[in-house]
Amino acid sequence: MAQEDVFKKIVSHCKEYGFVFPSSEVYDGLAAVYDYGQNGVELKNNIKEYWWKSMVLMHDNIVGIDSAIFMHPTIWKASGHVDAFNDPLIDNRDSKKRYRADVLIEDQMAKYDEKIEKEVAKARKRFGESFDEAQYLSTSPRVKEIADKRDALHERFQKAMNDMNLEELRQIILDEEIVCPISGTKNWTEVRQFNLMFATEFGSTAEGASKVYLRPETAQGIFVNYLNVQKTGRMKLPFGIAQIGKAFRNEIVARQFIFRMREFEQMEMQFFVQPGTELEWFPKWKETRMRWHQALGFGAENYRFHDHDKLAHYANAATDIEFRMPFGFKEVEGIHSRTNFDLSQHEKFSGRSIKYFDPQTNESYTPYVIETSIGVDRMFLSVMCHSYTEEQLENGETRVVLKLPAALAPVKLAVLPLVKKDGLPEKAQEIINDLKFHFNCKYDEKDTVGKRYRRQDAIGTPYCVTVDYDTLKDDSVTIRFRDTMEQERVKISDLRSIIEDKVSIASLLKKN
Ligand code: GAP
């Protein structure tokens, strides 16, 4: 199945099984805003819990905060967001559609990569078993021609973005003959800068109202609380502050479902270190974060680092952790060495001293910062994409199963009475009443047991137990395992010990 079709199926599965709904759907939705349903919110909470515990519980020098979404507007001046948090946008005059100029060019580069992949596929077919991909890639004149074009475009694009040369971005679009996907024409406007922050009015009277922003990242809430936390927690460097919360960006091109949203959630951690040690901490955090991802068991081959060659003026190292989505490797997390830029800026704009007094050296200085920043929704999408599986069964049927890591699954155990009578529902309920204190259990009595298993497979429930007539006699149930579909007879009193460890967040943390 084409990857595009797989992705469409995942999106509709998310809706059909109560994971993600388009926001305000009865009013035809609101672009790039989504709501999480009854199963989605459980999965999302589990992802957040996994992250929070890995930061705050597993490190004795990291604490958490929860800062407000509204912040003093000068914060965004100091951070550079008012002046520089822009995307270059371009309109097509015929379709009246608006695009990000950089995204149009990136898509064009991806087309060159697709062309190379097609050449490789053709050659593989031609040469059969003896095909050596690496050799082909390095010797084929056709591949070289395409790769040269892509590299030249990449270089020109990087330079234009670095200089924020809007005319050059437009010229690239014209030279590459990029057309609007809707109208098919090259009738483009000029490229303009577009600030991504949402603004609103604060205060009740028109005269007294001031402009405030919905935060575009949670990080600034950490920076402006650095001193509060350091002093009240008597924290010593190096130490970290973690936060999970909503962020808002008026994305011009909102697409790929929950990959790029206008309202989303971030999990960010700022790690404050002694100046000069930041480049020792940076690789440590890269490794730590990659281990966190890989502990989910999705396979190391599905992750890669993308180190940034061109850095923001305040950064001295930056990388993305990318995950293989159905639409290619995409950024899920960013790790940045942000120097002392943010704290220094807040010091300058607020006029207050924001320093650290180092008792060992008897000096005061502005700490440097390593930031780890991951989008909850992107993480959710990567988990969904990797877990969605269609299996061909021996009887010819197709089984749709979400092979979620058990610790992230919304429901851990479904309890199913064989029939809706003779005391079986009551017995099932008894099991739930006992186990619901330890993990999320659900009761289901509608339809055949086979159908109920399928429903649980579709939401990724790792364990189902069936209560039958023998249960009433010997307190045993049939437990069915989601991935293997194997069934075993076990004692009700053993259920907790069979399940609890495997579905706990601790089981993931121990793999880190
Ligand atoms: N404080 C640094 C910062 O915000 P970023 O690379 O702009 O860095 C960090 O964002 C992460 O937030 C990204 O790796 C991504 O997972 C998530 N993210 C950013 N914009 C997003 C959007 N529009 N929709 C969903 N997630 C987004």
C-alpha cells in the first residue's frame, strides 16, 4: 500500500476509534486545530507521564513548573519572537491559496529525492539479486545529474533562508518552475514575512487594553522563572526545569494532520549549566533523549539525528530527532544549545539581575542552557503511525491492530463476560472493581467475543479477559494477548501480577 494511503487510514482510524477529532466539527472544523477523544486523551496523558517522569522523577536535579500561557508582552520582544518569529509566505494569484515559500522549495527538494528513489527501484528490478545500491548511487550518471540539481538547490535555498532574502526565495520558486498544487499555475505574488504569534487584547477597557500574545513556546515561561526556582529550590548548577503545556502558532501551512497545528502541546526542559560546559552537556542530552525514544521499541532504524549546519545566532549547537513517518523522516524533537541568550535578554529587557552565584568559584554569571523540546502531538502521531498494523489472518480476514507499547495504551485490560446473563456480567464487574485502582480497565458486553476482541485490538488494548461459566466455579479466566492473539487460562488472583508491571510507565523508564 502506498504510504500516502497508509497515512489516510491512520487519520480515519484516529477519528473512528475516538483518538482525534477535527475541532468544532459540527461547524465544519477549524483548520489545524484538533480535539483528542476518549482514547486519544489517555494515550496523550501516558506520553506526557512517560516524559515527565523521565525528567522529574529520574533526575534529582530536574524540577517541574507550570507557567501561565499569557505572559508579559515584553518577554516576546526580549526573546526575539516579535521581530523574528516569521515565516516567508507567498500567494498564488489564481487559486488565492497561501503557501510557505520555504515549504514549497523543500517539497521541490523532496521531489528530487523521490526521483532518485525511483531510479534505484528501476535499477533494482533490472539487476535483480546482484544489485548493489551503494555502488549504483555513486556511479549512475542519471542519479548524479538529479543529485547535483538537488544539492545546488539546497545550497541556494540555505543561503536565501540565512539571509532571509525574500526576493531570492521567490526567484528560486520561479526558476524551479514550481506550480501551485491547486491551480497548477506559476502566477505567484511577492514573498512576505508573516509573524506566527497570535495576539489578543488584555484588560477590560479599550483605552486600558494592551496587546498580549498566546505563547508560541513554553520555554520562555521557564526562563522567566529561572531565578524563582533556583532560589526557592536552592538549586545548584547544573539543574533543569521541565514544563508541559500548550503553545500556539499561526502556521501558514497547516497540514499532515496533527503534525503541524495552530494549537499544540510541548514538553520542554531547560538545563542550566556552567558557561563553557554546554558542549559537554549537549551530546549527553542527545543520547538521553534518543534512549527515551528508542525505549518504546519502535526500532533504532526509524530514528535519526539531523544536526543543524546553520545555527540560529544565539545557538552554538542544535539537532533534531527525526522519526520515520509515512511521509518521510520528520522532526519530533529539537535539542538546542542556546548559550546564555535568553537569560541575558531577559536581564537586559527587565533591568533585573538574573545570575547564578557559584559558591565554588565565588563568582556570579549567567548560566548557559541546553534545551530539549518535543511536541506532544507529533510524538502522539509517531506512536500512532508506528503502531497501526493491518494483519492478514489465516481465515482471510484482515485484523486492524494498534501495536501500542503497553505502557502507552489507553486501556490496559478489557473484561468481557461471555454472555450478558447468569451472573457473568457481575463477575466481570467484580474483576474490574478490584483492578481499576491499578490500571485502566474497561468492561464490554456488546456483540460476540470475536467482535469485542477486534474492537480492543483497534484501540491497542494489550490484554482482554473473558469471563465464562467455569469462572464462576474456579475463579479462572481466559486471558488473550493482543499481539499474538494467544489465549491462556489463568487465575483471577494472578491477573494483577501478570499485567501491572508490563503496562506501567516504570517498565519504559527502566529501559532508558
Ligand atoms: N523552544 C524551542 C522550540 O519551540 P521548535 O523546534 O520550534 O523549538 C519544538 O519546536 C517542537 O515542538 C518541535 O520539534 C515539534 O515537535 C513541536 N512543534 C513545533 N511547532 C509545531 C506545530 N505547529 N504543531 C505541532 N507541533 C509543533
